[in-house]
Amino acid sequence: MTADADDLARALAADAPLTWVLTGDSITHGTVHTQGARTYAEHLHEIIRGELGRVHDAVLDTAISGWRITQILDDFDRRVATWRPQVVTLMIGTNDCVEDGGSPAVQPAEFAASLTDFVHRVRALDATPVLLTQPAVDVPNAPERSRIAQFAQAVRDVAVAEQTVLVDIFTRFADLGNGGVPWGLMNDPFHPNATGHAAIALEVATVLGLDPSGSRVLPQLRADVAAGRLDP
């Protein structure tokens, strides 16, 4: 367990209210691809403020569809700092990995350096950073994102080097897809559907220790994922 994980556990055990900022790209933004169902950020909101009874906490989703890590760094004050958070989660990289034949492609090492900068900025706010790897991608139908596994590994590498909390969504999706893309969890080649968001929320809640006594949300998320992990 990292020092960050210890800090988060202590914060959750205390009465002082927390501000949670969840940021990233379209997967965290959560529009369109859940077809009106709850996103993973919304599930976490219910678990934290509802089932854990942390009614004075604030859970804010500041992600923007299509964004990359450099855009979040450029807009760090609005995306993160202005909210004076105690916990900041980041899922990013599904757009950073794109090779489209236009401008020079971002290299995994550059991406990792920007992630490290993000972690340092979060810590300068006296907040706890939480890094999420990206979900799997259906590469044959999204060949421009064929480097996604390299960018997931870059997130893991930064998490190890910086001793941050890591939620490895990429590995979890691969497990649910028996080593491949879990088709029942995807709305298109790289956006999770409602069931995929349930899987993300469940993994985040598990890693962060968000386990309310008598929870109704977590069993339902587990059931949704079990039912939806494979296509009918």
C-alpha cells in the first residue's frame, strides 16, 4: 500500500468533508455513450455521498471530451485547482495515443512526463492523486489507437515511480474480455457503454476502499457487469 492510499484511507475514516475532482477525456465526461444511463462518475457520486453518507463531500466531474493530458495541464486551474480538492482522479490517454498522419504523434515517454507533471501539481495542492489506465480499445476498428497498450503501461510506470494509487482499468477490461475487448462493455471501439461504466465504477470503488455496509449499488454494479460482459 502506498502512502497516498494510507492518506486516502485516513481521510475517508475522518469526518472532515472531501472535495473529489474526477477529470480526463470523454470517458470520464460521460456524455452520449451510456445512452442516458449513469456514468462511472455518477455511480461514484452515489456511493460516496449517498451510501457512505458523506453528504458534505463534493464530487465534481471536470473532464472534457476529446482532451489530452497537455490540455488538462494548460487548463489545470479550471479543471482541478480552483475546486481546492483533496482527491483528484485522472483517466487520460485514449486521445493521446492517436496516430492520424497529421501532426507528430505523442510518444509514450512524453505522455509519461506530462502525467508526472500532473501528479506533482496535484500534490502541490495537498491533494491525493489517483491514476486510472484507459479501457481497452477495439484496435481493428480503431487502428489510429493501436498504441493504447503502451499508454496504459506509461500510466502504470508513472504510478510506480510516483507511488500513486493506481486503478488499472485496462487490465480489468482485458480480464472481463478474456484477454480481448469485452464487447458487452463497449458502445463503440473505444468508448464504454453503461455496463462498461459500471465496471469502471466498481473497480475504482474496490481499489479506493469505497465499500459501504449494506450497499445496494455495488451488488447491482457487479450484476450488471456479469450480465453485460459478453454480447448475447
